[in-house]
Amino acid sequence: MNLVYLWTSGPHEAVLQVALKPKSGIRVAELEERLRKKLPALFPNTQYSFEAGDIVSQVLSMGSSTPVEITVAGPKLEVSRQYGDRLMKELTQIPTLRDLQFSQSLDYPTVNVQLDRIRAGQLGVTTADVARSLVAATSSSRLVQPIFWRDPSSGVAYQVQIEIPQHEMASLEDVRNVPVMPASAKEHSSVYVRDVAEVARGTMIGQYDRYNMQRMITLTANVAGEDLGRAADRITAAVARVGQLPKAVTVAIRGQIAPMRETLDGLRVGLGLTAVVILLLLAANFQSFKNALIVLSTLPAVLLGVVVALLLTRTTINVQSFLGAIMAIGVAVANAILLVSFADTRRFAGADASRAALEGAEGRLRPILMTSLAMMVGMIPMALGLGEGGEQTAPLARSVIGGLLAATAASLIVLPSVFALVHRKSTPRSPSLDPDDPQSPNHHAQAAKT
């Protein structure tokens, strides 16, 4: 049966959705830890997995029920199962993984009916007769012989199904006592399943999952007490410790780990491109790579401030903190441009590099402080993480506050010193080639020709 429209893969599973009252004061993570200890003791031989209840986490998991999903796929399911068992042993050594289990029912309980064909032939019973009798008795006749009855008064058709009540099919002996009706018999047969077959308990795979037409084994887990990035590194190391993969077997780490890594890699590239683009734009604006590099000298201070702020607030490096770092870089560069532009103007006016840097810092002190303080004060409510969902956006504000604190101090203290050192031997000569610019070298050459 197609299970895509069902909540569970069989009667052995159940899904319970719980919504806590807004003012209950209960932390979800702590409640889950308590339930992980109490539920197995109250209900032995059971497994539990806590799935995300919000739509954002469900979408980020890319179809997985948990943040961590590891798939083992290959042409032979037995080989994939053996490798999955070895991988399970390695993953159990990671203390921060919770609810680690196979998502499929690999040992689903079954009733095996082994037909004695010689005995069945002597009694005039075929394999199809036994199968038809068992299916109708346990799953209803709609799977072997659909019967429809039309109500003459309403004209509505109803499907008539025949099935032995479930409470009367509760043991192996009940299965053995199912009568077998040969297809050609005209009256009830006295042949039972026990007369032509051996009935015993067994196990089999209860669900087959496929990806790209290959059957796969899936391991799922939750993470507690550690951020997903560190847990992903531990999982990658565990996969490497298992050893060489069997022939044609592939292992993929999915869930929230794959999009997280893709997003963080993209943000790292974006952060690097931000610095390069700013450098090129500043070089074109100042017509000097020296001034562009002076402005970018505040970037290490921004990154240091972001890291320190995240450490002090025990916040992880995530998408929000990356975005906050990029925002802090933008404001810090804008403040640095103000100071360098003012200092460069004073240098062209005749002041030496040290004096020009000092006057630039004094002249731009108020605008820089006003811009930075306004940004940081505005981010304080978000950084506190108050309100519903506030913890998700708090890393952005914390990154901005930490980055701007360090950048403001660097812009007013370190940046003037860098400007003075870089321009200590530079002459106040304009790089402009416009003959109408009085400070341009071409202006003096044009005047001499005239």
C-alpha cells in the first residue's frame, strides 16, 4: 500500500502531537529529556522519537522526521543492512545523539506459512487456494474478489467485504484453523491450513524506502546538548571510522545537515565576496588602493567582536549570526569611509598624515557614535530573544552588537593610526587625471602649455 498519505507506516507506530500552553514555563528540550527516561521504563520494548512540531523545522529537514538522517543505499539490501548495523554501533558512541534508530521496520513480525506441496496435491489444494483463503481471512476478500452490491432504492453501490473478526485471529493456532476452499469445490471443504502447511513466527522488512530506484536503509536521530554543526562533524567522523564502503553502496547525510552546510558554505563565500567587492568599490571611489585597504582594516575587528559576542552569549554560528556579521561589516565600513574621507581631505589641505588622521577622528566622532549607538540600541530587544520565536532571530542582533562595538572602537582608535602609518611618506597628490582639477598633475601640465 502507498504510505505517502498515512501518518504511520503500520499499526506498530503512532504519532502524538503536543502543544504546550504559552505560559506553562516548561522548556521543550528539558521535557523531552525527562520523557526519554520515563517512557521506556513505563512501556518496555518501545522506541520513541521526538519530531519537530513547527513548520519551519519540518521544511528545513527536507522530508526527514528528525534533524539527522543518514541513508545507506545499494543494490543489495542485505549488504546495506550489514553496513547500517556497523554504522549504528559507531553512532551510539556520540553522546549528543538522541532517539537513534532505523526509521524502517527491519524486523517486522510475520506469520510464515510454509506449504507442503505434496500433501496439498493429495488433498486437491493448490497454493492459490491457500493464499486466497488466508488473505480473505486476515485482510478481507476485497483484495482477491471484490464484490459490489447496489442499493435498489438509492442506486448507491457498496463494496461487500468478508473477513474473520480480528479478535478471532489472535494466535498461530487461529491461523492453522483457517479452512481452505478449493476453487473447484462445490461444497465446504474439510481441509484446513494446518493440514497442508507449517505455520510459524518470523520477521521481515516491514517497509521499503527507495531513492533513485535503489532500496535504502535510513538511520534517524535528534541532537541534544550540542549545536547541529558540531554534531554533523561527529557524524561525519563516525561514518569515516566504519571503514570502506561495500561495492556500489553509498552513504548520504541528510535532514537539516545538508541544507545547513550548503547555506553556511554559501554565506562564507558571500562574506569573502563582500570584502572583495567593497575593496574594488572603495578603490574606485578613492582612486587609491591604500585608502581602500585602510577602510577594510576594520574588518578583523568586526569579526573578532562577532566571535566574542557569540561566545559570551553562548550562541552558535548559524545563518542568523552570519547575516548579523554581514550587517555589522556594512555599518563599520560606512563609518570607516567617513573617517578616511575626512582625513584624506585634511591631508590634501596641507596637514601631515598624523594630524590629518587625528582631525578626521575628531571631526567624525559624533556621526560614527550616533550611527553605531543607534544601531546597537535598536538591536537590544531582539538580542534578548524575548517573545515567541525570539531565540531564532537573537543571534543576528547579538552579532551586530558585538561587531559594531569592536568596529566602533577600532574606527576611532586603530583606524587613525593605520591611516597615519600608511600615508606617513605619501605626498598630497591627487590621483585624478582631470585637467580641470586643480590638484591633478595634468592641471599643471595644461597650464604650462597654455
